[in-house]
Amino acid sequence: MRHGAGVDAAFTALADPARRAVVERLRAGPARAGELARALAVSAPRMSQHLRVLRRSGLVEETGIDDDARVRFYRLRREPFAALRSWSEEIEAFWEEELGAFKRYAERRVRRRG
């Protein structure tokens, strides 16, 4: 497997249920920190902490608007989730091969006994 720090950071960030809830909310589209805090019933400082972890992991990015530098929106980034999906598919392929090998072994044993 060739996945490293990016996948590790994503899993670390997603280990917290509140951060997973932020990701779920951002699936509906970009949102401001205050909107996220209200939606999840957490304090603004706590939401800032969660968003900082999500940004550092690369799962979320922060963008502004030209007219007002104070307004910041948060949105999901596609690339880290693609890396997680790729990692998951590699694990799934491993287990499919293992189960296939076990099935072939079991079928050979049944044929030998029969």
C-alpha cells in the first residue's frame, strides 16, 4: 500500500464524531463557521478547533469572499476523500482475494472427500 500521511491525517480527523458531523453538514454545500456551530450545537471556539483539525488534515478548505475578508466559508475537498476511497478499495480487494482463496481451498477439500 502506498497511502501515508494524508490517509492517516484524514482518519485522525474523522475519528471525532463532531468532525464527522461537520463533514456530513458540508456535503450539503459550503457553510460559515457560525452556521456549522449552530447546526451542531457547539460553541464557536470549539467549532474553530474542529475546523482547524479538518483544514490541517486537508479534508476541508477555507475560502473567503472578495467584498469582506471577515466572511469565511468552509467546504469539502475532493482529493482526500478520493485517497480514502482508494485505500478502502485496496483493503476490500485484499479481503476479496483472501476469501476467494479460502473458497477455492474449501471446494478442493470437498471434492477430495467426495
